[in-house]
Amino acid sequence: MDYKKAGVDIEAGYRSVELMKEYVKETARPEVLGGLGGFSGAFSLSAIKNMEKPALVSGTDGVGTKIKLAFLMDQHDTVGIDCVAMCVNDIVCAGGEPLFFLDYIACGKNYPEKIAAIVKGVAEGCKQAGAALIGGETAEHPGLMPEEEYDLAGFTVGVIDEKDLITGENIKPGDVLVGIASSGVHSNGFSLIRKVFEMTKESLDTYYDELGKTLGEALIEPTKIYVKALKSIKEAGITIKGCSHITGGGFYENIPRMLPEGVNAMVKKDSYPVPPIFRLIQEKGNIEEQMMYNTYNMGLGMVLAFDPADAKQAIAAIEASGETAYVVGEVKTGEKGVTLC
């Protein structure tokens, strides 16, 4: 008896590392110390020494049950982007700049090419976020997970000068709400989607005219990474008063997280186009509208609050970064929460 016969292939692990090295190298920042393969990842903080009061911000998340689509479609090079996005989009809500990222892959069996494809996606997400992929772990769990399945999670650390923290504390009535378009469902609400649609290859390969693509292609579309958009706003000298990443819990849970007491976010449903994938989910699942807005991003991956005088310039900065933005509402006096109208 040996470890390989027990289900853990150490040689496959070595091959996975070799295959992923080229992708990891592409994410390197000057602050990265050492290479891949050590017991830890090292990152120099010398570049932040000129900040008045540097503070670290961190975030961790996974891909959720969206990962089932990767299994069914045998497409593993996009869920890594989702994993990075779910982490870095959270820390940019505080104004942070992502510095580095680490991933964790648990699998039933280590198939080196599949692991490398997952890490390729993670590396692509890191490049979009400007973060270095400085380490990770691939854990083989025979007997605990089916051989063809895996799970993926990640962790990011960023930095911000304390004076630049986005807290939402200065949001007041009259402020303008700006939404940044999502790429689709992103990485939330898939447990409901898997009840609405049959999760079979035939179902996922079905072409829908209203989507202009197959169901699978629409659902597996990676989550938008908004690091460049928020950096563009900052570089334009515009103050972001509040920022919400619209993830699980949709509008009703996430927008209030940036609001102080005594104000209400009024969001106009017709102020931007809702992507057809959400209409399809709602119709096929016979889902009430409030549940849709309480589960999905409904086409807005980020909602930000600005002084009215800054809204137009903020939208211009967002669009200069390659994203699409809309004025979607305003802040009113009232009970802390969200009102859709």
C-alpha cells in the first residue's frame, strides 16, 4: 500500500504546479518576493510607506454552486475569474487596492490539466484586478469528494490610506446613485437557477434567441471585476461616498450596507436595461419580482453614491475604464433600506 493507491497522487500534484507556473508568472507585481513553490508567499510593503496611515483590507469567498456548470460543461477556465471577482470586488467597496491573491482548490482527484485550467482562470482574474497570485493550495480528497468534482475558494489582501476609506457615513438625501452594469448572473443565486432549469448538457446547450447564445454560455459568463472602474473614479479626483457590491441578497441586502441611518435608496427599475437572462429566469421559474431583486444583481454589479455635482464626471470615468454606467436613483430621507420604483 502507498499514498497513490490510497487515492492521493503526489506526482500529479507536481505536474499541476508545473502547468500552472506560466499563468502565475503573468500576474507578478514588482512587490512579489520569491517564486512559486515555497511554503508561503512574500509581498513587499515598501511601496505603501508613503501613505499617511496605511490600512490592510481583506476578503474571502468562493464560487458557490455555479461550479456545477463547470462540471456539466467541462469548462474550467472561467470559474477562477469568478472566484477572484467575488473577493476583490468586496474590498474595492472600501476603496482598497488589491495587492495579492491566494486560491484553494479541493478536488476528489487531481487531474493536472483541469487544475491548471482552473488556475488559468484565477490568474486571468488577478490580471484584471492588478493583483499578484502569490500562492495557493490544491488538496486531493479521495473518498470525501467525487473524483470529477472540485471546489474553489480564494482570499485577497489590499491596501488603502485610512483617510480614503469608503464608509458611506457621509451619504445624505439628494445624493445620486450610479449603477455599473454586470456581465450577467455573476456568481450568486445558482441554487435557485438549478431548480428553474434542468442541469443537463442538453438544457445548457439550448440556444435562446433572446439571449443570443446558449443557456450555458449565458450562465457561465464570468463575474465582472470592477477594480479598474473604481480606480478610474479615484484618479479623476471624484469622491465615492458609498459603494455596494451586488452579490447574494441582491438589492435589498447589499445596498443598505453602505447607507447610514435615516436615509433610503430609491432605485428606478426602468433607469437601465435588465439583461434578458434575468427575464428568462423569472419567467421559467415563475419567480416574484421582489424575489428576483432579493437574489440577483438584475444587471447592476455595483451601486455607488455620489454628490450630485460629481455624478456625470463619475460616469465618464467609469466608461473610460471600459464599463457601462447609469444614473439609477437617488438617496431620500427615510428608513434605512431600499425602495424600488
